[in-house]
Amino acid sequence: MWGDIAIAFLLAFIVSFMATPYTIKIAQKIGAVDVPKDQRRMHKKAMPKFGGPAVILGFIISVIYIVSVMSIEHSINLFNEDAYGMKLLGMFLRYIGNINNMRY
């Protein structure tokens, strides 16, 4: 169990680390870059503001890994009477609904 969690953590780190250069290139293409315009800014060169997708991708890949390993080892059953899969889907949809209801 702990070995699987360590592998999931390393997998999330590696995926995020490998996806970060691609998200930097995407940020430059779409203009999601913070350009310092005055002396109040901390950075002296343009910094991309699009690192979130790399982190989210690493998280999603590690969750898929840990759920599939736990399902193979029969320590979690996504399709039994407790319906873990439906609970996870419901939590995800509720989270997305809360994001859409946020006011800025």
C-alpha cells in the first residue's frame, strides 16, 4: 500500500515536471505571460502564468494510477453496493458546479 502511494507521488512529480516546459510554450503562444512593466515587479523578465495544467495533469494521472492499482488488488471495488465510482463522480460534478457558481 505505501509503496503504491510512493509510486503515485513520484508519478505525479515526473508528469508535472515533464509537462511544465510544454505549458510554458503554450503560455507564450496564448499570451498568459506576466511582463514586468515597472520597478515594483519582482521579476526582471517575462514569467509564464500557466503552470496549473501541468500540476493538475500530474494529479489526475496519479489518481488514475492509485485507483487502478487498488482495484486490481481488490482493496477498493468501484462497482459494489457502496458505488465508490458514483460517489467520486458525484463529488467531482459537485466541485465543478461550485466552481461555476463562484463570483469574482
